Amino acid sequence: MASVQPEPLLVVVLGPTASGKTALSLALAERFGGEIVNCDSVAMYREFDIGTAKPTSSERARAPHHLLDCVAPTSHITAGAYARQSRQVLEEIKARGHSPILVGGTGLYLRALLEGLFPGPQRSEELRERLRERSDSRGSSYLHRILRRLDRAAAEKIHANDTPKLVRAIEVCVASRQKMTELWQQRGRDPLRGFRILRLGLDPDRQALYDRINRRAQQMFEAGLVEETQRLLEKYGDAAGPLSSLGYQQAVQVLRGELTREQALQAAQQAHRNYAKRQMTWFRREPEVHWLRGFGDDAQIQHEAVAKTETSLAAGFRG
């Protein structure tokens, strides 16, 4: 009787910004003949280099990388579009007989890839802008109250300060004339198939992480973040969406004379620390994460990750 080949293992390296995801993904790729798939939304954009902490050219030479520098600065990529592109890349890696390693910190993109997004109504930029203006003038709790009236069950699952999710949920309710939770039940999701999934989460000491975040932000400013931002502004103006992302946003404020460099650095450090908190809140809701209590460039953490991956690979063959 012919043996049945197990489904290939997809290793997901997740964790907050500056936790060493790149270092761990490279260690795993070199150990298991892997190819790395980016799951960081801003790193997908071309010409945004200093403020994104993309893998360096020498790091990229150590293993094949995918979905980096693949979106034009003035384009926009949704979580759904990311899910379609990344699933195609995963299938190509599988066809080559290599091990895919997904790495990044954009939780919504990760969820879209692994669990799928339900096919809700199209985005309405006019409605979104109106809702964002209301949120700015009256506070995000105002949007939460609107959603509670439209769909109480959805409102209970979304934090009152999470403006992007509140805007999308209200948009879905208004455009479809249905509750978002009812649409979920009717249409469901389209989860990733054809892979077993091992989630490896980096959870370093919080203060040590904040220290790294502060140093990284300082290094970005010293490496020319403001100058890179100026070039992008001159070339694309406000049409370059990633200029509103962390680091770039503060650099723009320097160029507009709203902040000094020192103030911008402190603001960027604080914004990145806050982002790390939100990332950990999101990732703790991910199912079946094997948490590693340290940084991805730590030899012991890499040893633990390799051992866990070997165990998961062996379990597939036993199964």
C-alpha cells in the first residue's frame, strides 16, 4: 500500500515589532530549506525602506523572500488582496517541495490568509471618510455607540477605541442593510487548506522589548528616515499611503515644522511601543500559538523553535 504524504507544514512566526522575527525566520529557513513569506503590510511597499525594518540584502541572500517591495507607493493593498497573493505564493513553494515560513506582525493580514475574510460589501471611501471625521470630532466611542445600535453582537467584539474595525463594521451594516454578524453566519469564511500550521509566537520581556523598540526608532532616524520621507513626499506627495504609518508619520511632522527631530523621535518611540501592545493583544487571540519567551535572535529561542518545528514535522508523518 502506498504511503500517504502528509500535508506540508506552514510555520508562522508572529510577535510584536522588534521582537526578532526576521532573525528567527532566517534560522528556520536555513535549517529546513525554507522560503520566507512576508506578512507585514508596510514592508510590501517599494521605496519604503528605512522605516519598515525590512530584511537587508545580505539577509535576503540567505533564503528566498516573497511579497516584499511588490506594491507601488501610491497603490493600496487590502487584507483580502494580500490573502489571495500569499496563498498563491504558498502553493508555489509547496510545488517546489520547500517549507514555507510566514513572518510578520500585521495581524489582520495573517488572519485573512489563515482563516479567510467573509465576502462583505465593497468599501465606500465616502462613507469611511464621513465616519472617520465623526470619530475625530466626537471620539471613537461615538462610532461604538452607532455600531451597538446597528449590530450589538458585533459591537461587543470590537474595542471602543478600534476605529478602523468600527468603521468597517458600520460600513458593512449600512451597505448590506444587514447585521455584520448575520452576514458572517450566512457566508462564513474561506480558511487556508492544504497545510498544517505551526504558530511560533515571540513574547520577550516587556521592558527589554521597549528598550529595543526605542533603539530601533533612534537608528531609523540616524539612518536617514526624515531624508527618505522627504524624497517620497517630493516624488509622490500625499498619494503615498504608507507615509501615514509609524515613523514616517512623525518624519512628515518634522518636515512640516510641527515637531523637532527630538520630539519626532520620542513620538515615534511611543507610537511603536503602543503598537507592540496592540499586536500582543491581537496575537494572544490567535489559536494554538507556541509561545517562545524571548527574542528571535537568541540562540536558545532559536533552538526551541527548531525543536518544535522538528516535532511538528515528525507528527505529520506519524499521522
